[in-house]
Amino acid sequence: MTHRPSSLFKRPPSGSLRRPSAGQVAYCLMSCFCLVLILRNSDAAVDYMGRGLTLCATTVIPSLFPFMVISELLVASGAGEALGRLFSRVMKWIFGLSGSGASALFLGSLCGFPVGAKTAVSLYDRNMISKSECEHLLTFVSNPSSAFLITAVGISLFGNRNLGMVLYATVLGSGFLVGFLARFFLRRHDEPTEHPHFPSGLHVGGVETFTGAVTSAADGMMTVCAYVIFFSALTGVLGCMFKPATPTGELLYTCLYGFLEMTGGISLASSLGGVEMGVILAAAFAGWSGISVHCQVLTLCGGRGLSFRPYIIAKAAQGILCGCIMAVLLRINPDWLSPAVGTVMDAIAALSSWKEITLPAMVTNAVFGVGFVLSRLWALAEKKAAR
């Protein structure tokens, strides 16, 4: 009588063992690299994690959480539908989308990321837009806020408010251009607005709307803060390991930093030797937004079967487009590089006060930023016509 081997020791059938994909190998290597990097520089990691926590407590939560609650309330209360009816023709003509996405465009342009992406996902969850419309919205509604670009970057880092306005208008304009071009490349599916994952499109009562908005915003805020803390520690230990000793090395390190985290990358770009190069890099980093922001957006949109390939491609294109547009604008009018703030101490004082920017200040910055750029372009066109 022959002894039959146990099934535990049987040879698996051919084809049952799958080799890891290239993406899995890349993620594994990257995880091991980050682990070794943090363990090797544990003191710096702890220090920069503390800075990330301070940043969340003093800047991120006060500046984002109220707007995330407001975005949820606008969608849940039905105010987004009224806004959509008002801008339905504009959204259809420019972006090929229904008017329901106007609230995501408005809040994303004014309040900064990830409010725009959060609003787009909320619209999708309430069956106000389709899946393909949500994927299209994500390509251009996630941008830095006017307060950050005009006050923190323009005044505090470059000492020039006008430059901050030009930067804000450049980022928004390139984002809208990407959204306009995306309508010709993204396939428009004929799927119904109702989808099985979130079947309820009804608006609930006032108390439930408010409590649900606060809870949803709190969940999203925790996600944002988690990525801010992690990437603060990661970029900090990268700075300990890669210490640039040459101008070329400093430029490469600035690009690496801006690729991972936008705020730190823009800060490093402002300290480069050439002001023009720093401004161009700052524009490119603001358009790209950084891996940290992308992780926040992808996490907020997860679990819904959305394709993120259009979003990543669009942000990469927006980063390149922002850098190119800024380079052209600086060639047309180099006066935008001249300082508009009196002294360095004024810039430092502005840096300490930009966190307290309110909603009226954001609206004022946005309106004056766009108006300033349009007026300057109009003046240049008149000069050329006079010649």
C-alpha cells in the first residue's frame, strides 16, 4: 500500500504561482528604502514629525477644516444644485460637463486642495454626477488656494504680491486649460448617474446634514494630516541624507523635494541663486502639487472604482504647463520680478500672518489676482496695437 503525500506538500499546479508585477517590486523597494532612511536618521524623523504636527495644528486644520465642512454642506443641502443650474452653460461649453460640478470648481479654486476633490467625490456619492464626470473634474479642480500662492509664496517667499497674483492666475489658468483639453481625450461613458455603491441621492434633514458634514470633513482632515506628517518626516530625512554641495546638486535636490512635497519645494526654489529660475520652479511645483497632495486626493477618492490615471497625467501636464507659461510671462514683463515688499522683515511678518487669512481675504486675493493679470495683458496688447 503506497502512502499518498499530504496535500500540504503537493506541488502547486503550473501557472498558480504569479510573479510580482513591476509596480509591486517598485513599491517594495521604495518601502524598504524609506524604512532604512528613517531608521538611519531617527532623530531627524522625530523632529520633522513634530514639525508636521505643529503645521497641522497651526495651519492645515484651521485653514482647511471649515471649508471642508462648508463643501459638504453645499452638496448635502442642495445649494450645489442651484450653483450648478447657474453655471450649467459655462461648464457645458468649456469643459463638456454638467453644471453640478460648478461647486467643486468654485471651492477648489478658492479654498485649495483637497477641498475641490472632496467636493467632486461628494457630488458623485450623492449621484449628482456620473463616474466619468467625477474623473474629469478631478483633473482640474484640485489647486493651491489663493491665500497660499499670493500671500505665503508671493509676499513671504519672493517679497512680491504682484508675482503671487500672477502665479495664482497661472496655476488656475493652466488647470482650466487642462480641464478643457481633457474633454477631448477622456472617454465619456453613457453610464447612469445612479450607481450601486452609493444608491441614495436624497437630501437628508437639516440636523443630519450638518452632523454628517462635520463627520465626513473630520475623516478627510485626519487623512490630510496623516500625509502631511509622514511626508514632513520623509522629506526631512531626505534632507539629512542628500546634502547638495554644488549648484547643480542643489537644483536637483530642490526638484526632488518639490516632486514629493509642494510647500517645501517652493520654499527651496525661492532660495535658489537665480530669482527667475526659482519663480519658474515654484510655478511648476504648484501645478504638479506634489506626491503628498496626490496621496491625500487618492485616499479621499478611494473605494469608488474611479480611475486615477487621468488625474496623475493631468497634474503632470499642469506642472509642465505652469512652468512654461511662467517663463513666457517673465520674458514678456520682467518687472513682475521686482520686489513689492519694502524689507525682508516685512516678508517675515507676512509669513507669520498668512495662516490667519479669512474667507473674504481669499475672495479678494482671487479677484484681484485674476483682474491684475487681465489688466496687464490688456495693457500689453494695447501697446502692441499702438506700434
